[in-house]
Amino acid sequence: MISFVIPAYNEARLLGITLRALHAAARAADLEYEVIVADDASSDDTSQVARENGARVVPAAHRQIAATRNTGARAARGDLLVFVDADTVVNPEVLAAAYNSMKSGAVGGGAGVRFEGRLPWYARLLEPLAVWAFRMAGLAAGCFIFCTRAAFDSAGGFDQNLYGAEEIALSRALKRQGRFVVLKQSVRTSGRKFRAHSGWELLLAMGRLGLLGRRGVRTRADMAIWYDQRREDPDLE
């Protein structure tokens, strides 16, 4: 059985779209599955939206993405795990490819990523470069990463010392367990951060992380652009 694990903090606005797409993809592939939403102390209707769309809600109060993902994984009953961000749409093709990869012996993997909605010019330029770089490095993007339960447990799950780049750490840990694949198929994820923040703000945030290196993803303060109060997507206002 596949367990979809979705970490969510105040994601009521987009979560329903994500969940409906997961149900459609799993049914199209005729898979046995469950959907778990790890609600990380949301103050909006995230839990209600999750239940209305056929998900089991697991409470979490970490305000840390790695710990929230692990909370969802601990509640999962499946022997195959698929971690999906709450603003990400998974289609039947990418899900079938992920499932077939694990059934043929891969311990885990990721997929390409396409950003949805209006994007500034620099984001349109960087998108294919980022996809290429992750593929060449053999790493999964955080919005979609899959693995067997056995490999996940052997790898120690997501590193809870990290407030970001936890998917990169898990990708590397899984690669030590066996074959790790990056699918040619892609998922679609929200481009809201590019719309809600200026290019200058994003450049400063990435530059700071570049200077700090691994130390920069070990504190919530250094990952403020991901953990501070989320700005509304101007395209949804």
C-alpha cells in the first residue's frame, strides 16, 4: 500500500486541489492507498479541508518541516511512502512511474518540478536549470519524494536537525540504501513564493544560505522566508 504523507501549515486554500489530484492519480493507477495530512498547528481550516477530501489528519506542533514529515510517516500504514507538499499536484503518470520504480527495486526517488501560475522572468529562466541540476545530482525536490518504508526507516527518516534541505539529506541517505531514481515525469507545484516575494528578497535569502552553508538550514531564524508568516499569493487575492 502507498501512504501519501502531506505536511501542512495553514494550507486550507490549496490543500483540497492537492488531495483531489492524489485521489484521482491513485485511482487511475488502481493502487491501494491512504492519505495522511500532518497538520503542523495550523490556525486556518487545514484539518477540515483535509478530512473533507478523504485524508486522515495527524496533529503535529513542530513548526519544522522535517519533524512534521516524520510525524506523518510514523502514522502511515503503507510499505511505500510518498511525501507531497500541500501545494503540489501529482498526476497519474508520475505516480505510476514512482510506484513501478519501487516495485522494480528502487529504494526511492523524486521527479521533475514545474511551477504553476504567473512567474517573473528569472523564475522562468531558473526553473529548467534547477530541474537539470537536481537530476544530474540525483536528488529529489522537496515537493515530491518517494521511498520504501524499509529504506526510510534504515535511513533514519528526515533529519530533524534541519529546518530546510531535509529532502536533500534524505535523498543522500536513501542512496546509501540502494538505487535512487529521478523520474523523467514532473509534478506541478505552486509558484506563489516567486509572486509573494520580490526577486531581491529571494536573492538575499539564497545568498545568506550560500554564505552560511549547512549552518543556515539548522535554525528557523535563518530560514525565515520559509517559516515567517506566509504572504498571500497576489494571484489568489
